[in-house]
Amino acid sequence: MEARKHTQANLSLLREMLGSGSMRSAQMLIGSLHPSELARLLESLPLRERAVIWDMVDPENEGEVLVELADEVRDGLIAGMRTDELMAAIEGMELDDLADLIADLPEALTQEVLRSLDHQDRERLHAVLSYDEDSAGGLMNVDIVTVRPDVTLEVVLRYLKARGEIPDGTDTIYVVNRGNEYFGSLYLSRLLTLEPSQSVAEAMSTDIQPIPAHTPSEEVVWEFENRDLLSAPVVDDNNRLVGRITVDDVVDVIRDEAEHSFMSAAGLDEEDDMFAPVFRSARRRALWLGINLITAFVAASVVDMFQTTVDKIVLLAVLMPVVPSMGGVAGNQSLIIITRAMALGQIDRTNAEGILRKELLVGILNGLAWASVVAVATYLWFQDWRIGGVIAGAMMINLIVAALAGFAVPLTLRRMKIDPALAGGVVLTTITDVVGYMSFLGLGAIFLL
């Protein structure tokens, strides 16, 4: 919360400086910001102001800022940079950050970047790029420190001093054999506190299990969360050490997943530029508006099937929105719970039946409770117990169906390789609307005509 307020304060201050023409003060403020904070500021500025601020960014920091930006904002800035500017920006970047950035570079520049690297770094970059970006291999940093198990801690200390520096975020040195197979982890805390005469094999820990490079990023998050890790080694299919993942990489994944779930619910992309041109934004949003319109026509066609019933009993038109609305809310509650359970790996074939039974019972209990309430309210309003009974029965049916749909829809979509966060709400709303209208008007036609 404090970080968000700080960013908002900087944004207001920066706009005041730009408005008053205090360019030197604005440049000093920009120079004092962390790359990630500067990235958030750039994303919060309209295109014209963004271009002015980008020109003030120190060329040595441009690469780090580019990595932190949303894809579309980054693409826009890269498109306006000269080749020599881009090469200067990415010079000296860590290989995992360069791997994140290189996919957005023009092909000619990508080849130039690869040629500028030495053989070892080029091979390491190719290794990172060979993995899916949403896997442990795509997240890992290949800049690691390794030692052999048969040397003493004193030798390791001398090696580190001769090296001069270690990679940022290093809390562990990894122990490998001559074939680079992972053996264990040597915590820096143990290296500094144990007797220098001890061997690495005696001091190392084998508690940290390596993460296979092809492990999906959501499983990596689970490993860090449940094992309280600060870092973890990444190995290939032959148990050879290929890199490490640190907790800051995992925090980025958590943030990206949260943004993705939130934006996908509206059919949007978290990487979109908030200040993108109007026609581009309108074109993107049009797709899901069109899909929603189609589902609305499906629901309307159900109402049209019972037009005679509505014409004869006008009161049904007044109460008609109540049943699908209640079903939509109840269904979304189940949908969110199941989608979350899927994301956390808490649901599988062994417990799916129990979860379904529980959601059904919740739907039945809520159906009985709120059906009773709405029946009494309807009777007091219209003085007709038949209408109260019809809406109560329809609500009972729809809440049960909503519970079933909230359970089944995300699982079905996942099996179809469709993101439940993206399409689940649309599918569920269509089901609860159709069943709600059909049950209410159908019962009305049976008992009221």
C-alpha cells in the first residue's frame, strides 16, 4: 500500500514538474527511482508524456526498465529507439532478463545481440530460450556459483574472494560433480560459520530438491510457498544443474497470475497498454462484447419461447430477472472456488466427487433458504401464493444448476485447453440465465395458466 501511494505521489509530482517546465527537477526525480518504480510511472503516463520521460532515463538503466514494463508499453518504446540505443540499453543485462526482452526485439537486432555475446553467454541464453517462458527453465537465472563436494570450505572462501563478486540474490552455492550433476546446496550461512577445514560434502544440505526445468511456473510457486524457499536449483532431464530460481522471480509470477486472472475475467490482457490508441483498444474489447451479445440473444430466445405466458401474466415480467441473477451469483461463487483450487493444485480425481457433493449441498441449502424468503416476499407483494411458489421452485432449480455449473465449467474448460479465468464467467452466465428463465417461465406456464 505504501509503495502504491509513493508511486502515485511521484506521478503527481512528475506531472507538476512537466507542467511547469522544470525538466531538470524531473530528470533528477527519474534518476532517483528504482527501475521497477520507473516502469510503473511510464505505464501510468499518456503516450506523449511517456516519450518525454523516456528520453530522460539514463541509458544505463533503460534495459532494466524495459524488462519491468508490460509487453505493449515495452514494444512501443522499443519501436521508437535506434539500434545503437537498444544495444547500449541491453549491454550488461543479466541473461534471464535479456531472455525476457529478446523476444520483443526486431529479428535483425536479436541476431546482433547474439553476436555481441561471448560463446558461454550465448550458449546460456539459448538454454534459457529453449524452455517455455512459463516454466522453471524460463524463469531461471543461469548466473550461478558451483563447487565440487570434495574441496574444503577454506578453498571455497578463497575461490569466492578471487572471484570478487557473486550474483545478486545468492544465498546458496550449488554442489555439483565434474559432469555438472546436482549433489546438494551449500548455504552461505554455513560456509561462514562452520570450520574452514570441513569439506563441502560434510557441510552441504541435501534437503533442497532441485526443480526440473520443464516444471510449470504455477508448480514452481507451489514449491516455494510450501517449502519456504528463498532460492532453488533447476536441473535438466539428466539432473544436470542449469540454473536457479530466486524468490523475486516467484513474486513476479504471483503478481502476473493475479493480474491475468483479474483482467481475463473481462476478456482483457494484463499486458495491454492503458493508453493504447482508441481504435486498437476498441477492437480488442469488441470480441468479448460480441460473445456476450450472442449469449444474451440465447437467453432472450428462451424468454421468447414463453412470450404467451408473459403476455397473459404480466407480473412474471417484473420478477423475471430475480432468478437468473441469484443463479449467476451462486454459480460465480462456486466457479471462483473451483478455479482457485485448480490453480493451487487442490483438486484431482480423488477428491473431485467430495467437492461436487459439497457444492451441491451448499446449492440446495441456499436454494431452500432463499426460495422461502422470496416466496414470502412475493406473496406479500402480489398477494398470490402461486406466483410465490413458482419463483421459489425456479430459484431452487437454478441455484442447484448453478452449483453444478460452477464445478463443471472450469474443469471442462481446462480439459479443452481454455483458460477458465478467461471464459468461465461467460459460459456460466449463459447457463444460469437460460436455466433461470426457462425454469421460471416454464413453471409459470404449467401452474399459472
